[in-house]
Amino acid sequence: EPMNPYERRIIHSALQNDKFVATRSEGEEPFRHVIVYLKNDYRSGGRDNYKKDYGRN
């Protein structure tokens, strides 16, 4: 759901020091929104979750 800059900043600020999740903004105004994702998945040896490669050929 689109968020205004103030709302996005609140999310980024609240999670900036979290050791498990990170945030980023995506999209073009007025449709920008925040993506929250795991920094590291302990089950995958520390690889970023959103870049996970499932071995598809």
C-alpha cells in the first residue's frame, strides 16, 4: 500500500537498529512503499533472504 514520506520514515527509523530485519523503499511517488526483509537467514548460512537462490536451472 502506498505510504507518504513521513510514514515511510517512521518505519525506517523504527527498524534501523534491528539486527534481524532491514527496510528499503520502492516505487515511484505517489506509490512508494516500504519493504521489510530479513537481513540474514540463519538457516541459509547468512545469505540475504530476498536474494536466495533455490538452485533452479
